[in-house]
Amino acid sequence: MLFESATALYRQNPNLLHMDRVIKLKVKFKGLKNSKE
């Protein structure tokens, strides 16, 4: 996984972490909607 290098990037740019969380939430909601249909 690229987790270690990713955390290093996040320490330099907290904005990246925020965007990553937003993207993950969008993906999660998409999955919930699709599973209900």
C-alpha cells in the first residue's frame, strides 16, 4: 500500500487529507445508494 508515503504527504499538506476524506465519504454514500437499489 502507499499508506506510508501518503501519510508523509498529508503531514505536509493537511488539505490533501481533507479531500481524501471527502472523496471516501462520497464513495461510501454511492455504495450505500447502489446497495439499496
